[in-house]
Amino acid sequence: MTELVTRPAPPRAPLLRRAAPALLGYAAIRVLGLAVLAGWSAARGKSAYTLLTARWDSLWYARVAASGYGYEVRLPNGDVHSDLAFFPLLPWLERLGHAVAPLSYADAGFVVALLASLAAAGGIFAVAEWLYGARAGVCAVLLWAVLPVGIVQSMAYSESLFTALAAWSLYAVLTGRWVTAGLLAALAGLTRPVGMAVVAAVWVAAPAPYVTGRIPARVTSWVTSFGGNRSADDARGAREDVRAPSLSPAPGADTSARRRLLGMALAPLGAAGYVLWVGLRTGDGPLGYLRVQAGWRNGFDGGYAFARFVAGMFTSFPSVLAGAALAVGVVLLIRLHLAGVRQRQPLSVLVYTGVVLALALCASSYFGSKPRLLMPAFPVLFPLARALAAARPGRAAAVVAVAATAAAAYGAFWLNGSGPP
């Protein structure tokens, strides 16, 4: 009899090489969007670069980078818009870019946004590939690029920076690198208030093996199916099937309880540190940041104000069309999130997505900002990415091309009009 020889599996290519198709496709879509914006803006006698770097929030970030905190605007109705509402990581990076290169603060913000958007695309690919395979990873990145408000990914805003930190933190969670996950979560917490979603993801995943060992078997099987890390064997190679992730660590994972606890301890430091600093600066204590947001008429009301806003759009034409689109969009987001639950996405991913959706949809003001505030909820695209990956390549390419063209046109129209407040 001939002996059976077990051959070792060929080594996987480095992550950057595996992500190259996704990054190239993402860059091509962003170039298309910027080119259409430049042509549209020129036809209207406007500067596309000014639209990307010197309007709305980008002005506030650049002012903080140049002069520090302390600027506020008092409106006739008594509202106070304070720059303390803006978290500091992006202004810090803008200041760094201004210091090390001949860039204005606005220029530095634009560069940060471009680099962060590529880092976000890489992180989205890494998470989706780990869960569903390389083809789904590429499709997830392309779908994120062709979002109707995808032009924001190239603006001097903090959405791309936050999404990059959140995606790579989730990838660190999935691969069991707890200190890295905690550090990235802390940086995400210095970027936007929704950084608490990344903190929640770290907190639910890190203790999962210890929790499942102390609860009944029926509950253990449910938690195991939703949380923890895939084994290296499950992660090897592209695949389109979905299996419940195991709790076995990936190669290089931080497996000790001490590292898990350290990651959990690091995760909230960014957001908590800034919120407490604002409380000290304003003299309002731990609630100081909430009062700063109240000056912008931002709050959390469970979605009541947003529901009233949408309902009010059904009272006239053509606003009824926009109202119907908003209602359909909210239903679609919820259905996609529930699809992730049915597909047994890891608990960390589900919790992160749920918190981002809740904070974006249930805020009480700036309804026009909601599309861009939802941009970091990229895991809702995974069910669509799996379906696109299963389609014929030609059909999938056609879908992406049409969506990219529509997104480029809409982004140029939107930014030359009301744009993102």
C-alpha cells in the first residue's frame, strides 16, 4: 500500500496582497467620484476642493487644529455651537500634517481623509474576508465605495478615519489580538462619539470564553455561534459558505486573560478621557459633553424626532417621495442587520453595527446628516456582499459600475447643493 502523505497547506499571501483588488477597485471608484465632482463644480463656477475641505464640519476641525478649543457661535435663538462637540483626533492629525509638511490645516485634513479611506477599505476587506472569504471581502469594499453619500469618504471629515479605526479594531477582535483591539477602540473613541460602539464590541467579545464556560450548554451554544474567533483552518482560503465561528484563537492571538482584560481596559480610555476633559473645562462635570451637544440641539430620543420628521414629509408633494425613500432606507437597514443575525455574524460585529445604527437613527437633530452618520455601519453591507460575490463576475461588475456612476453623480449634485451639514 502506498502511504498517504499529508502536505502542508500553502502559506497564505500577505493581507495587503489579498486586499489589493479591493483597494484598487475602491481607488478607481473614488477617482470617478472626484472627477465627476470636479466637472460638476466647474460647470457651476465652484471649487470642488473647497467643497471637500472648507465647508461645514471641516471648518470646525481646521479651526481646532489651528487654534485649539474655545471657539463658539451664539445663535439668535439662544443655541450655542461650541467646538467642544468635535472630538480631537482628526484636528491632532491635521496639526501634525501641517507641522511636518507644507500643508494648510485644510490640506492636511484632506490628506488624512484620503489615507484613512484607503485604510478603512482595507479594514472592511479584512473583516469581510475573515467571515466570508476574499470575494465577499472585495464586494463589501466596493459596496461601501458606491454608497450614495460616498463622496464624504474623500472630505476632510472624520467618517473615514473613524471607520478605519473601527474596522481594524473589529478585525483585531476577530483574530484575538486584544491589546491591539483596545488601543484602536481608544483611538476611535477620540474620533467620534459613536466610538462607544467599538468599545462595546471589545467588551462583549473579550470575556466570551469565560462566560460560556459558566452558563448552561444551551446558552453556551448560542453564544459560541455568535461570538469569538474563527480558527486558522476556518479562515484559510476564500469561501462563500457561512459557518458558526469557533472560539479557538488565530495564529498570533493574545490568548491570556490578562491581555483580554488589558484590551477591555484600554478600549474606553479615548472617549471617556475626552468627555471627562470637556466636563472639567466647562465646569459641568461628567454631563458637560451632553450639554455641549444640547447646544447643537443634538440628543438621543429613541428616534421620536426622526420619525416625526419623516412623517411630516408625507404631507405634501414632492417631499412625499423623499419621505418614502427614507422610510424604505430605514427598513432596509434593519432587515440587513437582521440578516447578519440570521447569518450568525460574530456578536462583536452585531453589537458594533447595532450601536452605530441606534445612535445614528435615534439622534434628535440634523436629520440631513444621517446618511453620512450611518457610513461606519459597514457590516450591514455584508449580506449584500455575499449575494454579489455569488453572482457571475460580469453581472457583479455591471452592478458595481452602474452604482458607482450613480453615486458619483449624486455625490456631485449633493455636495454642490445642501450637502452634509
